Amino acid sequence: MDSSPGQSSIYSFQFWLLCASNFLFTASFNMMIPELPGYLSALGGREYVGLVISLFTLTAGISRPFSGKLTDTVGRVPIMAFGSLVCFVCGLLYPFMSSVYAFLLLRLFHGFSTGFKPTATSAYVADVMPEDRRGEALSMLGISASIGMSAGPPLGSWLTAAFSIDTMFYVSSLFAFLSIGILTNLKETLERRQRFSPRLLLIKKNEIFEPRVLAPAVVMLLSSYAIGLILTIGPDLSLSVGIYNKGLFFMTYTISSLLIRLVAGKASDRFGRVKVLRMSILVQVIAMLGLAFADNLYMVLAMAFLFGVPWGLNTPALQAWTVDLANPLYRGRAVATTYIALEVGIGIGALTSGWLHNHLRNSYQINFLICSVITSGALLYLSLRKSPALTM
């Protein structure tokens, strides 16, 4: 791969294969999101709707130290394949979950997928990309994820309405299977690999958290609360203003995240990670305030579109910042640390918003106002940091 900075293309056929696998993987689990709250309610578990997202992210967060260590020892490609394999198996099993507790247990297991694949994927990109183009490359990779996030929810809702929810689950499983097939054609980038053994699952205290990436982890934690909130109450918010394809809300903000990545993929490389993050998180605060007072279909979709801007900018900038600060020998651990913060933020956002949604009137406004305050904490943290260099 040509690594000439700023001149010839840095994207090889291997990179595009990675993007294709990323798209299929992301679409696989995102197509379920709009339908799962209703599915759980039909099983008699409406009071557990907040757990649909939080259980998923709990397992993802718990698995991060393991995925980080295995990514740095066993290899990038095997860990990516394991993540997709979990999605494949879970898609096949959902139709057989006939009780609330069986469903929730499967959601817990399903979280292993995002606990493993994104960690190894980000480490793989860091291995093959020049340092001054990481933000651009991670943004391009994020475009494949955004397309999956955009296409998955409306596709899942359409499959459920046109055929059945079981059909949707099986199509989700098929997407994950295809993702695995593509990964078999990727060349491993980790030079010193170890054969997997159970002893690698013994995690030491210093292997859980990488202190060098504390700053991006804090920003990720505070800014990702909004994601848990939107994933949990977004479907009901859609119905409350007359959006009956619940995937449309998700598609709207993922389309804007895709568009912003196309035009601003190099922004954090050029202007610095923190400068870009300050701007994008300010936009996120505005979007949360807008959703707090949105009372019609057009306002909700407009604010969803606005939310897509920070959604599209935050993740690649934070991932690039993480890799910038990390020791190259422990890239997997560093990436896993930031993803742990992501899962904790999403999980807290999902649990809190789900509880408020079930116990309070006017829960949409209260939820989004709380979220705007928490997101403002990330903006305050960044504003108090001095930024003399690209990554700071």
C-alpha cells in the first residue's frame, strides 16, 4: 500500500474489502434495532425495553479488554471474524426466543459481536495507514458503517412489515455470514502472532485500561450517552409524531453522518482532533436541545439529520486521536479502552432513558434535556484542554 502522505491513494483492494465487511456487519445488527423494542413488548417485557441496548453494550464493554489483548496477540483478522460469527449465530437464534429472559440472554451474548470486530478493525486500519492520514482513513471506513447503519434499520422494518420479523432476523444472519466470507480474503497485518490458548483470556489489571488514551475515552463516554438515548426511545419518538417506518429516524441521521464524512473526512488530520471535536459536540448539544422541543414529524427529522453531523465526525476523530496517543505495541488495548467508554456511555444512556420513558410523563423532553447537559460535559472537558498539537 502506498503511504505517501497527501499524494497518491492510500486505499488498496484490501481496504475496500474491509469496508465491505464493515458495511455488512453493521447492517446486520442495526436492522434489528427499530423492531426489537416492539418485539420485546410483545413477549411481555415492555418494562425491560431499556435493556435491549444496555445489555448489548454491557457485554461489548466487558469483552473489550479480551478483544484488545487478542487483537494484539492472535491477530486482527481472526478477531474480526469472531465478531461477525457472533452476529451470524444470534440472527439464527432470535426466532426461537419465546420468553423475555431468553431474549435478554441472547441480547447479552449478541454484544460480543461489537465487542470484538470494531476493535480489531480499527487496529487493522492503524496498521496499514500513514499517520497523517488516519483520520481520513477511519472516516472512510466509517462511511461503510454509516451506509450499513442507514440501510439496516429501514430494511429491517420493511422486511418485518412485508414478510415477518423472523425473516428479518434470518436476513441479518445472512449479512453477517457474508461479512465473514469477505474477511477470509484479508491479509493479516500483525507481524508477531501467537496461537490462541485459554491463558490469553487471563486479563491482568494493566491490560484492561490504557492510561495514555484517557482523554479520548472521557470524551467518548460523555458524548455517547446520546447514542444510547436515541437507540432506546427513537422508535417510540418516531411513532409519536407519525413516522410509522421506525427505521426512517435512524436512516435520517445516518445519511447526514455519511454526507459529513464525505466532505470532512480529512478535517481532524488537517485542523486537529480536538478542534474538530469541539465543533461537532457543540452541534450535538444543539441537536439534543432541538429534539427536546420537537413536536412534529419535520422537526424530529430535521434534528435527527443535525445529530448525524457529530455522529459522523466524533467517532473517526476520537479513534484517530486514540491511535495517535497509543503505544504501537498496544494499539488493540488502546482502541479497546476507547470502545469501553463508548459502551459504558451507550449503556448508561439506554438504561437511564428507558427508565425515565417508562416512569415519567413528557419523558422525551426530560430525556433530551438531560442528554444535552451530559454532552455539554464533553464540550467543557475539551474546552479546558490546551491543544498545541494535532492530537491535543
